[in-house]
Amino acid sequence: MKVFTSIHAQEVDRRTQNEYGIAGFDLMLSAGRAIARRLVSEYPSVRRWCVVCGNGNNGGDGLIVASVLASEYADRGYSADVVFLCSSPDLKGEAAQAWDFLCDVMCKVPSGTVSVRMGVDDLSDRLGTAQGIVDAIFGVGLSRPLADYWADAVNLINQCKGRLPIVAVDVPSGLGDAVRGSTAVHADLTVCVGAPKRCLFAMPDALCAGRIVIEKIQFPDALLSDEEVTENWEDWTELKSWLPPRPLNANKGSFGRLMCVCGSAPYAGAAIFSATAAHRVGTGLVYIATTREQNAIYKNALPESCTIIAPSADPDFLDGQSAEILQRMLPKMNAVVIGPGLGCSDGTQKLVSVLLRDLQTDKAPAVVIDADGLNCIAASVIPFQAQNAEHCVITPHPGEAARLLGKTIDEIQIDRCATARALAKQFSAVVLLKGACTVIARPDAQLWMDNYASPVLSRGGTGDVLSGLIGGLMAQGLTSWKAAVLGCRLLARAGDECCRRMDERGVMIRDLLAALPTVFDEKSK
């Protein structure tokens, strides 16, 4: 699913009308009805909505939402209070038609089903009696920060956060491609019309969006799937369809073999977390490479995994002497995870160099390179370029990305999309740049964006879990792109599930791993 800038959204709207003959007001009617349906399905106990409208087309969408609630859902007890932050003569085009539509509805429905108030002064009173809020003040075309009574209205809405559900139409008011980090509505749910919008996917504005859902309405698929647009996002319904099938007549070999070249005496947990995540995502056979001295740790902690005992000059770390036996195992594997907790000594760098050389052949298994695997590449300038981008994922956090590109972390963070694309081009691989609002890039410059940000994943070990998820999915046959995107979302859903069960401060990696089996359910949001 493509992510649109304000300019592209306006172009799609224009072409839909001019080339496909769908009138602008018909699009507004479809949008308003779809959003009203979404309110009813998402918040079935909320019957009285305060719809806060501006004087543009976003406000017009809000007027249709109020009209539909008051007419088509009135028999189920729904009503709407419209607070218009401007006077009706300011309306033009489709928004003016939406005002006429509302006036017609008001003449036909029982008194009290829908009301209209003008100005910020009435907003506080309406919010006091509402059960939910619809933000339809400004859309994605906003070009300057909110001020004066517009900002006052947004602040009043935000004061209701946690007490009333807040639903934004298309984008939370105050956000836009040309506006960053200013006063904006903090929504619980953003209903994007047609496609998700670019301003929802960068910090700190992503914190305002809440959960994102899409209503495609009547926009033609050909316009919504324009391949010239390089930024993408997918909702859970689509991502769930990517999960590998689980046939009834399967056996353990049907779900792939994954080797985890991870862990060491100081960081044995990294290998345990990666391997456990691979099990949790359905991998048939998971192997942990280890020294004889460390073997008992993994056998006791994770008896579900096999171990590959490799010689090493240092009993606490895998090193160059470990390479030969692991090389012999590579042809038996469908995927390999290299790096979590591995260490970055000269011996380890030699091991990583040998394995990465063998993984650059056509018949090599898929590979996920994370943590110390990336640090070894950066420290020893190991030459690596994936033979096939569909079989390779690298997962740096900003510090690792900085080392790989010879930049500072601030330079990495200032344009995360450009960073991910630069790494994808350099390594001919799919790159998942970790952090709040993860971005995933392919060498062809296509980018997947997410708006997830939560302190629940800000703890040591979450990256190890992510590498295991991605490796496990690739072992089961997913391409690197789909495995990275799906693994990222599964981890986020596990984080949310943990937060529903406990305060996020107390969440441990074992809690995230325990939550994973529950997040495949469509009902888990």
C-alpha cells in the first residue's frame, strides 16, 4: 500500500475526478460514510460524537460524518454535535455542498439528533457532553503551524485524551508535509482516506496518529498503487496474509531450518532470544552454534533447539576455528542469523568474514545480519554485498548504521529514510533501520514505513528477538522484504500485547516472547 505526500494525494483526487468521472462530492460522501461506519464498528458503545470541523474539505468530510450518524444510524441511538470553527459562508466547493447536505439532514431527523455550534467558545461545552470526538479541522495540505483559535481548539481536544476516544479524519489536525513538531491533535485512531499519508510516519508527529486504518473508498486501484511512489505501508490484514501456510500434512522439515550464529559467554541470552523467537514464529528446526563449554547453557535454557558444537581457541566465544563446521552446515540450512551477542574480536571477525563469503553464492541460505555481525563488518572492513537482495536482511540500530556509513548518529537520525536507502544500495540487501518509526529499504529504493513507537521495546534483547523472527520467517520461505516487514510488525504487536497485560516498565524479553503466539490473532490490535 503506497504512502502519499499531500501533493500526490491531491493529484490522485484530481485524476479520479478528471479521468474516471467521479465527482468530488461523491468522493466526500463515500469518505464520510466510510468514516461513520468505522466509528460504529470501532467504538460500538460511543453513541454521541462531537465532530469538530474546519472550513476546508477535511471539514466537509466531518459534516458528512455527522450527517450519516444522525440519519443512517439514528435508529441505533447515534447523534452528532457539530462544532464549526468558522462561519458557513467561508465554505467553498465540496465543503459547501456538505454543509447543504447537513442542513437537509437536520430538517428531516428528530430534534436533538444533530446540532451545530459555531466557534471555539462552544467547543468546551460540547466536549463536556460528548462520548467521542471526530477531528475534521485540517487535512494533509496544512502549510503552517496552528495558531490562535485553531490551536486553542486543538488543545481543548487534547485535554480529553484518555477520557474520550479521539478519531482523526485522514490526518490529525496540525500535521502536514510542511509542518513538523507543532501543535496537533493527539488521536487514538486515524482514518486515512484513500492511502496513508507521509506525515504520519516521522517522529515526533507519528505519536499523534494512534492506530492507522485505511478507507480506500472510490479511488481507482491504478492510482493508489502507482509504482513511482516509493514509500509503502501495510495494515495487519494484508500482513497476516503473508504468514507462511501451515498444511495439516506438514512435518518439521516443512517449516525450514535456521542456524543462529549468535551468543557468547557474556551474551548467551542473545542466542536464546533469537532462537526462541524463531520457534515462536513457527520455524521447524532451529540450531544454535556454540562452543562445547557453552553448550549446557543452551540445552538447559532452550531444549527445543539443536546445538552445533564448534571448536574455538576461546571457550567463551566462537572464532575462526569454528568456521569449518559451520560452513559444512550451511547447505543444510534455509536461513542463518549472524551477529546477536557474538562478540567482535579478531577471531570472531575472521569467522564472520568466512561465513559471509560463503553466503554470497547463488545456492547459499538466506541470511539476517545483526548486531556484532554488523560491527564485525564495520570494524574489519569485511567486503560484503548480497548476491540476491531477496535473501538478505541487515538490521542496524542507528549506532551500527553510523559505523557502517562512517557518520554520526545525529546524521543518521536526521534522515532515516535516506540512511536506510544508502545502506540498502551499499550492501544490495534489504535494510531494517531500527528505532521509533522503523524504516525498511530495498536496493530499488522502495521503502516500508511504520509509525510504531513505544518504550516497551527500548530494552536490551529486542533486536535479538527481531532477528530471530525475521530469520525464522525467511527459513519458511518468505522473501527478505516480507520477512523484515512482517517481523517488525509482529514484534510491535507483542509489545502492545505486553502493555495490555502489565505496565511497560516491568516488561522483560521473556514476556515479549511469551506474547508472540497471541499476536497472530486478527482480534489482537
